Amino acid sequence: MCIGVPVRVLRADDRIAECEGPEGRVRLDNMLVGAVPAGTWLLSFQGRALRSMTDDEAARTSSALDALALAMRGAGGDFDAFFADLVDREPPLPEHLKRSVP
């Protein structure tokens, strides 16, 4: 399974970001995002920073990953708390898909 994980920057230069995430400290290639200030959230995937994230986006992504981990362990129950931003609404389609819906 290929999943990006939010990590918080501790320090960074133009090439490497040292970050803290769910697996502890990681060093990322951040050439796609450039130098970012400490405290910035990055979406990490396979040792690379793909893009920066807002605090809210990082929190929602982390919550969804927590729910996935519980589901993979076979935990039952109500997962709505992990997806509070989706509970009472239908997620919007991206603009490029809206054209294909009648």
C-alpha cells in the first residue's frame, strides 16, 4: 500500500529536511518543496517530501491513518470520529471529474 504520512519539520535546508513523524525522526529529500521553516508540515512518501500541508490537513490525514491502522488490526466500532470532516457531507468531486457526471 502506498500512503503518504504527515511529518513536522524540525530543521531544513534546500535539500534535506529533518522531521518528526509517527515513526520518530526521519530525514527527507525536500528538493520538490525547497527549504521550509521549522514547524511546517510535509507530506512524506518513500523518503521524499511531496508537498507542504496545513495544520488542519495534517491533523485530518493523521486521523485517517489512525483509523486505517485500527481497521487493519481488526478493531470494530465507530470510525466516524476519525473522519469528522466527512461525517455529515458528501466529499466534493475534483473539478476534472465534475464534467463527466450527468
